[in-house]
Amino acid sequence: MDLVLEFCDSFGFDKLYSKVFPASMAENFSPEWQSRLGLNCGNIFNSTLLQMTGNIYKTDRSQWTVNPEIYGHVPYLFNMSPQTFETMLPRYNILRQILSLFVVTTIFGWALYLICATFSYVFIFDKAVFNHPRYLKNQMSLEIKLAMSAIPGMVLLTIPWFIMELHGYSCLYMEIDYKNHGIKNFIMEYVYFILFTDCGIYLAHRWLHWPKVYKALHKPHHKWLVTTPYASHAFHPVDGYFQSLAYHVYPMLFPLHKVSYLILFTFVNFWTVMIHDGEYLANDPVVNGAACHTVHHLYFNYNYGQFTTLWDRLGGSYREPDQELFDKSLKKSTKTWDEQIMKMEEIKKVVEGDEDDRVYGTEEKYLKKLN
């Protein structure tokens, strides 16, 4: 996340913090608290904190020498400006880092969710789902409301992992050692990440289906028996956090390029939307696609995996999607839906009991178009 923060600092946050929290404000704190909170009281140019040769705003970063224990690192992408040093909350201040990470990741999470889900809704999603007897009244609005309210909570729980990454407690790296690391290893990191996180998510997801845990955390996501792309992030925030843990554990244990980490973070969000879009492209025995995840939402106790069917097969929880899902005329027929409901209701009673707060209905504007 240091690359993201550096970009935001250089193109806005330095200026914002220098105006909202100028260095002069630190004088209101005692020297002891200035030290404890890591505040800048206008002495950021002190040689103990930052030593440079030549002009302090020199564009040649190779001539900067920074105390990494205090400042963090020399910027990777952009040069510092005068405003970088004119705030009592310099870039290395952990309070600033937490605040900046919360704002940036929340906005990025909202944007990524809305862009990917809306793209899927407009160009991929089969809106015949609106006629399904188990589609909820105003379901998309409910999905969006839950997702938008849950993302800040998930971000808040995730920030400690990002802080550890910022302070060097991970195996993330920037420079590629072509001699010892090589392009092959760089590419294989993507494969290792997918395999590791697929296992981690399977275990977390299966745990979330333990009866007490399901009732406390995971049940809100299973409110959607048939899904739209907007259901992808419609979780209880703690549920969403546990299902994302594997993504943050991996770079703590294994090497991963910083740019790859951002690419994979984006891919994971895109994939999560895709498996909720109800478009069944192929009945692949290996890939855990939308058809497999539709089975999970309909029948609860199957297909917990995220990317592959491997761990469901090993764990005895794999259920092959109904063949009708891959026939465009059959997948939305009344007969198919009635059979789904009959099977689903039996399993739902076991998982949730007789309680059901769902209000079934449809989005009328689409009902008129489809009939």
C-alpha cells in the first residue's frame, strides 16, 4: 500500500495535511507527546530525522539519505515537495497513515465495487433473474446498501495488515532481482497466491457455515438466494474480513511484488463480482465460476471455494451445477425454478430453521420488459 499512499500524498494529501494540520499545531503538545505521537514541530529538517546532500527538494533521489527507521523509505515514484514537510503529521506518522489508509481504501473499495458490479449488471447479468420466485423485493437496493455500509468496516479491520506492510513486516518487494529471482518466479507468484488464498478462503468460508458462526456473521450474505452482481460485497463486515484474511496473510509469508499485490487485489474484487453475476459461461470441472457459486447460494452447504473446485472436492463439499443452468432456455423456465426451490427449501430449513425474514418480490420496471 506504500505505492498507493505515495501517489495520494504527492497528489493531494501533502497539501491537505499541511493546511489542516500545519506543523505549528504541534507546539500545542509537550515535547514528550510530540515524540510519542511522532509529530513534526517544524524541525523535520533536523539532521537526526532527515539528512540530504544538496537542495532539500532536489529531483535526484539518489542524493537523498533518509533514516528509514524514522521516515520509512525514500519515495519510489514521486519526489517530495515543500508541503511534504509543512505538517505536524508527516508521512511517517502512524496516525496519518491509519487515517489516509482508511479514506483511500474505503473510497477505492466503493469505486471498485460499484464499477465492476455495474459493468457486470449492464453487459453480462441476465435480468431474467428478477422473475425468479426467490428474488427479493428491492433486492439490488438492499445489496448495495449492505455492501456500501460494510466496506468501511472491512477496511477498518484490515488496516493493521496494511500498517505492517508499510513498516516492513511483510515479504513484499519492489526491485526485481533478475539474477536470483527471475521472471519465472515473478510469474509463479500469481499462481502461488491463487492456490494459497483459494485454500484459505475455503477454510474460512466453511467455518463461517458452522451454525453459530453462520447465524452471527454469514447469514446476511445468504439473504440473497439468487444473486445479482451487487451481492458480491454485501456481507457483514466481519464476515467479509475473515474471507479476505488469506489475501493479507500471503504477503506476510511469501515474496510478492508490490505491483502484483495491487493487481491481484483488484482481480480478487473483480472475480468476486463475476461469480455472483449469474452468467454461466461453462461447466468447468476445475474453475469455481458463477454456476458453482449459484449452487452455494441456493443450496448453502456446497461449493465454498473461491477460484477452484479443488478444496471442495477434497473436503467432500463439491456439488456439480445443475445442467439446466447452462441451457439459456431451461435455466429461467418455471419448471427449473420450481425444482430449485423444492431442493433449496429442504436445505434452508436445516440451515436456518423455519425463520425467514426475506420478503420476496421483483423489480417491476424489469418485470414489464420481460413479460
